[in-house]
Amino acid sequence: MHRIPMHHLIVLVSPLALLAAWVLLADSGRFPSQLLVPPREVWQAFVELASSGELREHLDSSLSRLALGFLIGAGGGLAFGTAMALSPGVEAYCGPLFHTLRQVPSIALIPMFILFFGVEETFKILIVTKATFFPVALATCEGVRGIPRSYFEVAQVYRLPLPTLLAEVAFPAAAPPILTGLRIGLSRAWMVLVAAELLAADSGLGQMIEMSRQMLRIDVVMVGVLVTGVIGFVLDYGFRLLERRVLRWKPL
């Protein structure tokens, strides 16, 4: 009989402990059932939302916004971070503004984005782009700057064109910090997107949570919260697996 490795079972300890505490508190009667919904009711709400297709519609909306905003932000962050690392002029002219803007929380920009772009898809994609751009740009800049100078000297000797220099020298050598920046940017983008949907959206997980709150459907609110957490975990864990695969040459 195939035995499950112990380290695979250990990761279930904290979720099961939290679930047990949730059940005990919900059944204790210390909190109103409208406030602390029992897990079985949350599960029933999840089944209903999944069966009706409503949950899938909200997921499709959120994930499509995340994918588009992340691709734009990550591409821009890679390009700008590389330029800032390789060009003293870009660093001198753009560095101070970059380091100032990256300190501004993305959530703080939501009201201004709504005023400029309305509540349609543009503002949500832009807020995801902003949340992705700065971590990726910073990680790329630091990663490229950390490449030994001899790498570029050899590339100069062979007169490698810029695209080849970036694709075959700079990005592979700076891959570890770049991948870390991408993972951080993806996690931040997901959190900011759900927050933006809470404030202004007609679809998405955040909008589902907010509408359910207004209707006092706390069971559906809990479904949205749990699904948001699970998706965030899956995205982060998937990126960790990608890092291990891409960086399998890196010593542990």
C-alpha cells in the first residue's frame, strides 16, 4: 500500500485545526449564526454558487483582469528595471520618481483611478498593472546590477547585439531575483484587484463579496473570502514550483 509522505500530511495540520476551531465556535452559540456562519452552511453556499455557474463567472472576470494587468505590468517592469540598471541616465532622471511612486500603496490610488478612468475595466487593469510593475522593476534592476561586470565585458568582446545580450546574458544571470519579483508582484496584484472589485465592479470575486455583504449573506461572503485565499495560495505555490524548475541548476 502506497503511504503518503509525512511532510505532505503536516501541511494539513493548521487548516484542519482552524476548521475544528471554526466548528466549535459556531456550535457553541456564543456568536449569532448570522455573524459566524457554520462551515456546513458555507459549503452549501459554495455548492450552490458552483452549480449555478455564478462563481465561475466571477472567477473568470477576476482572473482575466489579473492576467492582462499582470502581463502588462510585468513586461513594463522588466523593461524599465533593465533600463534603469544599465543606463545611468535613466537612473538619474527616473530613479527618484520611481522610488517615490513605489512607496504609494496601490489601494490609495483606487479613488483617483476611478475619477480618471471610471469604474469600467480600464481602472481595474491599471491598478493591477501598477501593483505588478514596481516589484518587478525593482527586482529586475537589482538583479541586473548584481551581474558580474565580466559578463558584460565578454559580451562586449563578442559584440553581442542588445536583444541577444539581454536574452542570453542579463536575464538568465538575474533570473533568481527577477522570478522573486514576479511572484511578489503577482501576489500583490491579486490582493489589490479583489480590493478594487470590492469598491467598484459589476463582476468579480470582490464584487460578489460586497453584494453578499449588503444582502447579509455572510455564507456567500465567506465563500468569496476562502476562494480568494485559495486562489492566492495556488498562484504563489505555482510560481514557487516554476522557480524551482527554472532554477534547478541553483544549489540549495
